[in-house]
Amino acid sequence: MQLEGKTVWVTGGRSGIGKAVAKALAVAGATVYISARGEEELLAVAEELGPPVHALACDVTDETQVRAAVDAITSQSGPVDILVNNAGTSIFKSFMHSSLEEFDDLTATNLRGPFLCTQAVLPAMLERGNGIIVMINSMAALNVFPDSSVYAATKGGLKMMTDCLRSEVRKSGIRVVSVYPGATQSAIWPERVLEKHGHKMMSPEDVAANVLHVCTAPSHVMIEDLVMQPIGGGI
């Protein structure tokens, strides 16, 4: 599938994987909207990436803001053809040391956010009989890592929500894809981890290249799950 003329929404597009995905899809010809909470920094990223990329401030945990974002995209460029649910947050603590506030924050961003954004774009996709929804997940949804119980719970929930959604809409011509990046250089990691292991990690551009591959696969092909790891395995 070619991306010229396609409208793309990348949440969490201010940095890291989201920014790299936005750039890759824009270079491929799509009109790309990036969203995040910090409007100033978001505008700077859109200016850096060039005219095919537009900034759209949006807190994905807020239903009103999500609906307003979709309305804005639709009025400017038409309905969303590709949604990349990338916005996420992390806290690496043991189960006993994780607070209720942290649990709620992680759940709101990592699970409620993709739920709201997907529900907002899905009706138009169902009406057209095509569309792509990409969930940027985590290896924490598939493997056990220390001090990750709450984070992993949100990612495991995202995995099952995605799997069930795919089953519900696949006959409608909509492709729903889970991407599970292994260790990737990004702000999600504490500085001490990046200093020690950063040279072994994948780059955000590595992940973006594979998201581009997923989005440009022939329309009769659905890549359901994409698992990526550094060549040496996990850190």
C-alpha cells in the first residue's frame, strides 16, 4: 500500500519512537499529525520534520481532547487512515512500592489512551472498510521483568485489547497490528541504563522502519504481531 494521500495520526509523537515513526511515514508521502501534551515542544518537532507533519496538542487520557483532535484532523485532511498509538509512560518499581496514583497514571496513558483514540477513529474506518491501527506495545507484555508489575499489567492489557479488537474488525478490512520493540534508545530508560546498555539497544529509527513496513504491506496482508529485539537479545 502506498502512503501518498493518506492521513496518519501518531500519538506521543514528540520524541523517541513516535517522532521517528512520524518522520518515516511523512517521508513516504503521508500527511502526519503528531500529538502530545506539551504544545511548544510539539510545534518545534513539527517544524523540524517539515510541512507534511502537523502538531496537535492532545492528552490521550482525556476523551474530550481526543474527540477534538480527531475532528480537527478530519476537517483539515480527511478521516484518519492510520492511527499509531504510541503515547506511553513507565514507572519501574516493585509491586509493593508502586502507589495507587502511579497505577492510575500508567493505566490512563498506556491503556485508556489507546482505547479512546482507537474508538474515536474506528467508526470512520468501519464505514470505509479500511484503515490501519498500530499499537506500539512492549516486550513487558510478553516477558517477565523485575520491578515492572504495574507497567507490564498495562501492556498486557493492551495486548489483549488489541488481539480482541483485531478479531472483531478483521473481516471489515481493518488491519490491527501490535508492535513489540525490545530495548530501544529512548527517554523511557533511566540515564544509568542508557549509559550502560545504550550501545546495544535498537534506535527509534529501527522501530520506525518496521512500522513503515507494516503500514505499506499489501492491503490483503495483515502483519498481526511484530516482535523486535536487538541482535544480542534483551538487556
